[in-house]
Amino acid sequence: MTKKPNIVMVMADDMGFWSMGCTGNREIRTPNLDRLAGEGMLFPDYFCTSPVCSPARASILSGKMPSQHGVQDWISRGHINYEEVSPSLREKHSDPNASWEYAWSREQLKGDKAIRYLDGFRTYTEMLAEHGYVCGLSGKWHLGDAACPQKGFTYWEPIAMGGDNYYYPVVWRDGQFDMLRDTYITNHITEKALNFLDIREKDRPFYLSVHYTAPHSPWERGQHPGEFYDLYEDCSFTETPNVPHHKWGAPYTQEERRNRLRGYYAAVSAMDSDIGKIVSRLKAEGLWEDTIFIFTADNGMSMGHHGIFGKGNGTFPLNLYDTAVKVPMMITYPKGIRGGSIARGLYSHYDLLPTIAELVGETPEPDCPGHSFAEIFRGQVPDGGKAIVVYDEYGPARMIRTEEYKYIRRYLGGEDEFYDLKADPNEEVNLAASEDLKVQERIAALREQLGQWFARYSDPDRDGTRQVVYGHGQIALLGKDGKGQEAFIQ
């Protein structure tokens, strides 16, 4: 690989591995993603590092675990400095009679002060910038101080928060954050991504992050274009389980189940359509052959699976089911990847930084736990992966997973879990309390392995087992960096 390849990273928000046609869902419409799987390599067992957005995104960029970088929950404060909000939007935030679309940004932004949650951690985008890449971002940042380009990015078109309304999002424009009206956020993110391709420096390789908010809630009819919502008017939604609500989760009616799934599927299909626009532009401009195109999601999502509508914080205690931690991952690169390839083995988002580091001739820091899989760009198809185990965490809950078993340990309340994935792939029977001696021996071995791994890859000042994380949001840095203040909303 002599010429530096361009890299496009498209990241969905709250998208389960199960929610594409190419992964077996016969009801959802994802023709462009299905085509990408056919043109590139699909990873059937790819995992996030934490089943919630901000910790997962911080790990993707830094190659480190939440207990290393200290982002342990979705970021609820520190998005921006409130004076960066337009005067007209601030006026609406102060009006108690302002209409519904202002409520979310009022709650998240009013009086906010920017925090750079990844300060002090080197990211793969910084590596790329140092090696001559021009780096652009369009869409969701959700790692603090969203007004300021950081981590190697020079083209910067962020939204202000993590989640938002689809037709009334708060975005950066004309030097301030302001609300767009009657503009579908998926289309806006795509437009800004295409603009990057138009204005970039043509003599330099580029990296482009396209971070959609889809298919994150809200899912009501008015939040998504009718052409996509109506695709699922007669859908039976038999591709997702229809079971009673989880003992740790909120109840829901059949009507609520159907409406949530319809909106979720519509959000996925609308995003799929816009991904097709980006791919078409790359092909039309003759860039496709020289571009590594990555599609993934920050974390997975349960949409009725296990009786949960949500991700890791869809329950309390927080959950680490595969539907929450397994994510889509497909990569195309016409010069090196054979279409229709399947990467066997277990992979994690912490493998991405070592992979990109190898592309530019760098060596990751010693405390990065991942393994490079850059051999795929040289035509190799992994048949087992370099790791036979992946790890995950959400605050005081930690997971170790092999191809055969999953063990979840909860350090600050809640029961442990153990699943035999060969016999019980849907994680329906928790064997943690089994009286079978062989089961308990397996659990003990996995518990020891889990403890040793995190002892190596965690910082005592940021260690999730010492933090009471409720799933309601993070509002400050941890430990000494946060000067001892409370970091999580109860």
C-alpha cells in the first residue's frame, strides 16, 4: 500500500447488529448497507467497549477502555459554553411557554460550560493529521466542547448535543449553535459530509467522520420523513422478539412496541438512503478505489430483545446483552478487500486505533488493549482473529466474552450473569447460580481473567468499578481531573 488511502468512517447511533438485511433481518430495508457488505468485508462478531454512546465513542477514537479515558456514561453536561448559543435560541430557552421542540436543548445546554473529555488522550485522528491527512467531521461529536475543532479535525460541522429532535436539531452554523427548522438532521449531516468532499484539499489524503444520530430516538411519526415511515405501515415486526418487559426495565404496551419499531426502522432506512448518496459521490469522483469505507455504530440496541427498549441503560442495573454490545461493522476497500468476505473471530472497537496506526506506520501506546487487523487491506481474510476474548464495561458492570461463554460481573449491586452461548445464543438462561461444579469452575476462571485484564487496562482514578453510574448521564470529569465533584446524575 504505497499511496495513502482515504478513509471514510460512517457511524450510526444506537444501531444493533441485527438491524440490517445483510445480517438476516428480512423486514428492514437497508439496500445500500447490504450492497456495502457485498462489496466488502462483514464482521459478524464486532463489539463496542461500552453499551452507551459517549464512552463507546471515546474508546473508538482513543483505543482505550472507559476505565482508562474516564468517560463512563453518556455526556449530559460539558457540551458547549452557553454563550455560543444564538441569542434567539437562548431567548426561547428562557420562555416557559416555548413549544416542545426547545425542551431538550434547554435541559442540556442552558448554563452549560464546555469540558474536553478527551484532553490528554491521543486519538487516531490526530495520528492521521500528523501523517498528512485532512480530517473532517459531520454530525455527532458528544465528547465535549463541541464548538471547537479538536483531535486533528480541521473541517468541523457538529451538532451541539448527543441526541436531538430529527427536524429541530441544534447545529453549528455561522459561528454559533442554532436550531434548524424543518430540516431532517440525517440529510443535514450528509450535506455537510458531501461539502467536505467538495472543498477538501485535493492533493492530500482525507479522513471523513460521518456521525449520524440515527437511529437514536425519538421515533414518533413526525420525526421521520413519510416516505420511510410508511415503508413499515404493514410490517409485522416478527424479526424482533415480542416478550414481556425485562424485570429491570420499564413496561410497554403492544402499541408502544409497534410504534417504536416503526420509527426505528424508518430512521435506519433514511440513513441507509443517505449513505448511498455518499458512496455514489465517492464513485462518481473516482475516489472509491482509493478509499477505505467503514460502517459501524457506537453501540448496539435492544428493541424488544430481552423485553428491553434501550441500550445498556435500558435497564438498571445496567445490562451488557449482546444486543446492546454487538455492533455492525463492515469495511470496503476495492484495492485490498474481496467483496463478500467474512471476518471470523471476535473484534472490538478498541482494535480500530491499532489498525489505523499500522496503516500510517505508527505503534500504539503500550496501554492500548487492541490488535490491528490491517492485514485485511492487503487481501487477507481473518479466519479467527488475534483475540479469542473481548471485554466490555458500563460503570460497575464488566463483561468478558469468548465465542462460547459470557460472564458479567457487577461490582456495586445487581446479580452476576453467566451464559453458555453455544447452547443459549440469545442469553435467556443465567447460569451464574448453577450448582454444577464445572459451571462454577468456568465462572471462576473467567472472573480471574476479567480481573487481571482490567488490572492492566484501567486507571484507578477512572476505574468504573469505583464509580456509581446510573445511566442518567455524566456531567464532569472523574477523580482528580474533576476535582472531586460528583460526575454522574443519580
